[in-house]
Amino acid sequence: MTLTVSVSELRTNISTYLERVTKGTRVLIRDEKKDITIAQITQASFFDKAIYEKSLRKAAGIFTKENHPEWSTPSKVSAWLTKNRLADERSF
């Protein structure tokens, strides 16, 4: 959920909006005089090393050269990436 508030509204009820942010709401702060969004408040993300390590260990060995022969060598990986990027016609 996203809420949009003015600077004065945020200043008046900051604890309420911060509480909502901790529950996942994104708060956009608008300068009503200039009619622009000047900031947003979102919940801080954090890196959990233990969860990351657990995920890596769970995924380890899923992609092998036996079940993905197109990735068996670095040159085959490069060719596969080039082919698929061209097929998707992506531009950056």
C-alpha cells in the first residue's frame, strides 16, 4: 500500500506514518506548493547472512553440466547468454 501525504501532515502525525511504514506501507511525501513528490519512506531492508547461506546451500548443485549442457563451459555460457539476449531483443 502507498500513502501520499504533505510535509505538514507528516510533521503532525509522524509516529503514525512511521508505524505504518514498519507494517509495509510506503509513504510518499509531497510538496503541495510545488506539486512534486520530494521523498519517500519505506521499510529498511536488511541482509541476513544466515538466511542467505541457507538459500545458497539449498540451491547448490541444482544447475550441473549434466542437466544443463549449454552451461558446461564458460564459452558455452557466453554463447547461450548472447543467443538469449538477442532473442529477447532487450535494450538497456
